[in-house]
Amino acid sequence: MFGSNAVGWLKVILENRFGLAFDLDCQMGRSNVLVLTLPGHSGQITFDTLCPEFWSSNNDFPCAQWDPRDSNLQPPLGLPIPAPAMSTIDRKLCEFHDGSAVFHYDVLGLTYWCLNRLEEFEGSPRDLHGRYPAFASHAVRNGYLDRPIVDEWLMVLGQVIAHVWPGVPLRRSEFAIRISHDVDWPGLYNFQPVTVMAKSAINRSIVNRSLWPLIIAPVVWLFRNKTISKFDPANTFDWLMDVSDELGLTNAFYFVCGETNTNYDPGYSIDNPSLSDLIGRISGRGHEIGLHPSYETFRNPTAFNAEFSRLRQVCEREGVKQEAFGGRMHFLRWDQSITPRLWAESGLSYDSSLGYAEKAGFRCGTCHDFPVFDHQRQEMLSLIERPLIAMETTLFDSQYMAIDNRQDAFSHCGHLMNHCKRVGGNFNFLWHNSGFKSDKDKDLYSRIVHS
């Protein structure tokens, strides 16, 4: 099942996670097994139950629960761990013999299947925007989307490694919160057609029970080509940076640099002097500039590359010095067979699109960064994935989770963040600069960031 390149990618995953250069051999014969060894040390870990399900786009298989305590190991979250592709577990999944161990579960196959999103390939369902929907996923259908199951299994594997090779130091990662902002609308009034500006003003007037938006919106709109007004409610850039500066955090701001669908792209020009100046100011304050590719680019390399080129031109003109660029797809549009290679071949260093629009959680089963592998071509790409865990539109929008109580939203984010902390991962959190409808939203944002 595992080709040499896939095995090589798994070795990179293990080295990144544990800081050790393992050997991993796939032994084919009467029974297919994976054997993990550590050069210079005796002992081995054998995975003797490889699951063919983890090598296909199928996700129609059962999911059991395994308590590591049954094998004298500790569950990272203090709970039994979901075990996809297992219907029942009637024996110890991990056994120790004479300085070695045998794992009767395909931990590395699960890692391959989850991180490479194999269930999202051919024949999988799509929503209105061509996205793989959360409801179709094995995680949602089996109730573990809120669990970083890959990280949980790898942490258990870390305990097994420590048992087989005692005294060998293992890398331990630290929790971090990473904040990003998709700049769909740099201004709600500045860059809008007059009818949209009026509608935005009316909506904010109703939400905030104030006439102020109706007064200020026309004034802001009249001077729209000169500056992003401090009175525009989407102009939260300095406030967002102020909050993070207090905590020593670096925010990432992802800008749309083209228009490929007039129904869904904002249509602003990154060359607008007020936006070029904004990019320079963000970078000058030590925060990150990134790309938010427009609606149709997720399958269009020509448009994708043109937009990244436009961003780099503006950054060069404004004196932005960044060693690398990353970003996130507009509307989280993603085709696992095409989009990762677009990112890699364009020269972008990381993507952070892999979260579900309609449900917060662990789409890839992890909150750790990982190198992207092209399953179809069987090669590792020069791209890192930073899986998205939660965004504000997912929490609040009526077509998604529709949480109307800010305390409930805070609790849900806290629940996911706590799981990230327990596995030493990253809580990758998106809040659009234009996503603050009232001061209550700003209070909630501050509480989450300070957690």
C-alpha cells in the first residue's frame, strides 16, 4: 500500500513531531506490516494491522473507541480515542515484548488518510461553492470533528517510543494561538457600490440601534478613493494589531488581489493607494501580509499566479520585507487533487484553508503544521499546511453553526483551544476584519485571544 515516497513523507512527519530520524520499512509478504526502527538503537515498533481503507477515498467504514489505559498508556485528552476503520476492539491494541512493541492498529495509515484528505477525492459530494461539506466527512458522521485524533494517536505513539527507546529525548511542541484575517472587505462603505453601502449602513443601524451609520456612511463613501476612513466599521486593522501587540502575537492579513467571479469576489483593487498604504503600515508594525486568492482560482493556475504576482509587486513597492508568503483560499474553496499543487508551484510557503466553513474543528485531524503530500503523484510538495480550526462566520452565520449567544461561542472556542493545548498544537483562528458587527464581537474576540 505504501510506496517509497509515501513512506519517506511519513518519516518526515515523525521526525517533525518527535525530533528523531527514524527508519520506516514496509514489509510485504504473507501479512503487510510497517516496522519503525531507530538507527543506532535496538528494538522496534511493528504495525501489524494495516488498513486498506486508509489508502482509498472511501469513508464508509466504522469507528470504534479505544482507551489507551487498556494497554497501560495515557490518553492525551483523558478520553478514549476514536479508532476509524475498527468496528470492535477486543484486545490490547499495543503490546510490549522484549524491548519492542507491536501496534495492532494502523496509526500511520490513519495519519496518511487524514492529513492527505483522501475522503475528499473523486466522487465526493460538493456544496454550492464546490467545497467538500463537513456533513459528509467521517469525522462529523462519527462525532469526532472536535478531536485532533491524529495528534492523539501520535502522542500515544510517543509514549510507545519512549518505552521502546528509554532515555532518548523526544521533541515536545508548545501550544500557540495564531490569528489571521481574510480581508474580504477593507471597508464596508469605502469600496462598495452605493446600493451596497446603503444596505450595510441600514443593517448596522438596526443591529446597533443607532442612527450613526446612516449619517457617516455617505460621508465615508464620498471620500472612498482617498483613504480608508477611521469611521468605516471594517477598518479594524489598527485595533486588531493593538490587541496582538499587547500579547506579542503576529497577525496575518490576507488580501484579495484579483476578481474571477463578480458574484463572490469583493472587486477592490490592491493597487488602490489607500490599500497599498495599509499593506505598508501592517508590515511596518511587524505583522504579516498574505494572499487570499479569488473565488475561481482554486482550479486556475494562470489566475492564481497572476494574483500572487500582483501582491508581490505591491509589497515590493511598499518596502514589505517578508522571506515567505502564505494565505488562504476565498470561501475556503479547495480541490485536493489540484489546489495544493497550485500553492506549491506558485512559490507560496504555506496554506491555511483546510477547515470547514460550516463547522469548527479538526478537518485534518490535527492542529499541527504538516508538509503537504500529493497523493495522486506520490510526491511531497514544498508547501506546509496550517489547518484552520475556527472562524467567526462559522460560529455565527445562520447557514453554519448559528451560535447566537456569545458566551456559547466563547465556550466552544475554549473547548477546541483546550484540545490544542493538550496536544501541544496551534489554535489557528480566523476573524475577518469586517466581521465585527458590534462592540460585543470585539469583546468576544479579545476574550478568545487572551485565553
